[in-house]
Amino acid sequence: MSWADTQDDIRRRIATLSQFDGQPVEMAKVAERLGRAVEQQPSPSDLDAIHQRVRAEWRRSGQLDKVSPRDLGKMCWVLWTNAHDGELRLDDAFRGAYLDWAYRRGGRRIPALLSCMLITEFEVDWEKVEWEIWLQEIATRLPENPTVRLRPWAEALLRQEWLGRWEPFPLAGELLSDDAAVRDPASKFFQTHLSTGLVGRGDFVNRLQIHVANAIVDSVALNRDKLVHNLSPALASQRFSWLEEVAVVSENGMRKLRFPHAWPRLVEALMRPWVNDSGRIRYVPPDLRRHIARFISEFVPDPRQDPAAWFGVDSRCTDLYKQWCVFESLELFLDIIDEVANVEHWQARREFWTEYLQAGVIADAWPVLGTKAVQAMRRAGQGPTGFGKLDRGASADHCVLLMRIGDWTVAEWSHNGSCRMWLAEDRHRPRLHQSRYTGDRLRVGSRFAFPHQASETFSWQSKVASQLFGSTRHDHTAIAKRRVYEENRTRWGW
């Protein structure tokens, strides 16, 4: 019987089942009701011993009658643990004998068996074939009239179409579907059966979060999305909300990754599609970039501050994320500076440094915020992009943007402060990514200090750009030329 025919037969049998009492039962609660079937995973040594005893008896007699019920009960863990060779899992006769034993005991081990299939580690090469075989066998062996103890699980297994969502990839597609008729049942299914307990910490959900991350970025990065160059903030937020639903949990009011050890794979899933094999970077819609960068920065160490934590992550992903951190740092600084500084003071500086940012010559950036700026950021709910605090030696509303551009370290002060510059060999050059700074530390020993005078004539901008040109080869006159063009277009109606 084909899998499609099996599903049709299951639907027919659902229609003939008497109505179950009550509402669909959460998977973890079903397992608990059926004799606490999902229990703490046995130790590797116990699993090895059980595996050896059961395999030896099966090879000797081809039967399970003389295997202890305890060993057979624990076999649900052994079958789906990659440490073992899979000999018994692949044996058709053993599968039939084991399921016969499980159903003779009223089906109480079936929830444990299916749960362990979700909890233990997947292997890509056997995932599809073996899941399909075992699920077909489990479904077709369900009795026409399940016992009272098995009925709640039968409802969870059949009525909720559990068998149609045995693979992480299609479920991820359903969760991100624009069609509510597809998305809502998948959402209910995940929240009811997969989000809690041991199953919620199992490898099925671990792989599901990777597939959701891939699905979010692939359609845009690979130009399959009609909104590739105009991904709206609402759509970016909607798509990203399901990654947070799958990948993030809340404990004691604190948000944390569901699988903290798996963050490198999650980061690569979010970052890798934006860099092709030749290292060329694809266009990233700004709102999606902000969502990805802020998600990573909330849960993952900053590679600029803790490079060792990113050891083993694809270097192309690490380098791209560092570039995104520059964007996030500068955007955070510009947003905050509008709250605490005179807009007239800062407008020319915003235009000047945005030009360098877009030219890709700012290698690194780190905002240093005064007390009032930190308060404004928290009121606005911005973050968790990294920043340093300006403790003393400056007014509470002053801020500094530290940048590394070529051989230069630049400290761009807000308000009436100057733009200060140090070369790499200068002893007093301030270091980026510190948690605290003093005003004196960001002034002393600078080679140049350019007051922001005569911005309309491009005076200070020319002086700063002439020093940076040797390292960047960036033509600063593009800003001035653009400004003249915009003024003439407004004046003459070009």
C-alpha cells in the first residue's frame, strides 16, 4: 500500500471512530497520562547494555518473548539514538515484532516511541525513508476501536494530522505561509505538540528552527521573492516572528535560545544565503537585515568583542555580520543623537558619515553614549546593539561615535565637539568595544581635532576626508556634488 493510500485509509478510519470526549490533548500530557511514557533519557551506558541484550536475543531467536519488558520499554530510545548502528531500526521483522509488543500492552509505548523519534538526533540520509516506514506501520496498526488509554493519543496522532508533518522542512513552509488556512493549523500543531517538554528540546524542533531560518532568508536572498527590493517592515516582522516562536523560549522573564549550543548553525542559516561562493554579497532588505542583526546580537556574543566564541562559524558569515554590526552601530548612534543633540549641529555630520558607510570603508564602529542618551535608548526600546557608556569628562547628553577607517581611529563628537583622529601607531589611540570611557580618554593625544565649522562650504568635511583618502581612496567630493545637484534640481525644477 502506498503512503497516499495509507493516508486515505487513515482518514476513512478516523470517520468511523466514535467521537472522543474532550478537546485535543497536548502531546506531553498524553504521554504523561499513558504511564509517563516520555521520561528522562537513559544514560549512554544503559542504552548500550539494552541494545546489546535485545540484539543478542533477536539474533538468537528472532523473537522478543524472552526480552524483559523494561528493556523493551527503553528500546524506544535505543532505536533512534545515532550511537547505535541502526540494525534493529532497519529490520522489517523487528519493527513488526516490536510494534506488536507495544500494541499488546495497550499502546502505552507508542507515544514514547514517536516522542523519541522527535527528541533524538536526526540523520539526514535516513530521516525521510525511515520516518515514513515507521509512521506507516504505527498508523496502520492502530486498532479500529482504540482503548480508552490510547484514544487521546490516537486523536493527537490522526485527527491533528500528525503523520502529515513528520518532516521539519514542510512544517517550516507551512508556518511561514501567507495563507492563513495553511499557517494557522501548522501554528496550532507546533504550539500544542512540539513546543514543550522533552519534545520541545528535541532535535526535530532544533532542525525545524534551521529550516524556518532558511525559509525566511532564502526566498529573498535567492531572488524568489517578489518583494526582494522592497520587503516591508510589517512583512519582515511577520516572517521573523515565527523564527522567534520556534527558536526562543522565556524562562523567569528572560529570553534565551531554545538550543543555546546550536547557535552557530542558526547564525549560518540566517547569514550564509547573503554571500555567494565567490564572496560577493547579495542585497539585503534593510528591515530584514535589522531583524537578523538584532536577533543575533541579543543571543550571541559579539564577534568584535569575543572572536573566540565564533570559532568554527563560516568566516564569510562572521565577516558579513561584522559589517552589519557597523550599520547597526551607526544607525543606533544616529537615531539616539537626534534625541539628545541639536539637529542643525548633526545634519552635516550625518550626511558625511553615511556616505562613508554606504561606500563600505568604515571597517568598524562603536557608539559611546552619555547618560541621557542611554535613557533615551531604553525609552525607545532600541537595542540590544552593543555600545559603550561615557562615564565622566563630558555632559550627560554628549555622545561619541568611534570608527575605524583604514589606518585611522576617528572619534566623532556630538554637540560642539570636534572630530578627532588617531593613527594606528598612536599610543593614546582609543580602543573600540570597551564598556566604559571617559571624555578625556576620547580626546587626549589625537593627531587632528577638526571643529565642525563652515559645514555649508564643506570646510571641515574636506579636511577630514583628505586625511582619510590615503587609507580609503574614497572621493569625498561625491557628497558635495550630490548636495549641489539636489539644490539645483529644487531651484530650477530639473
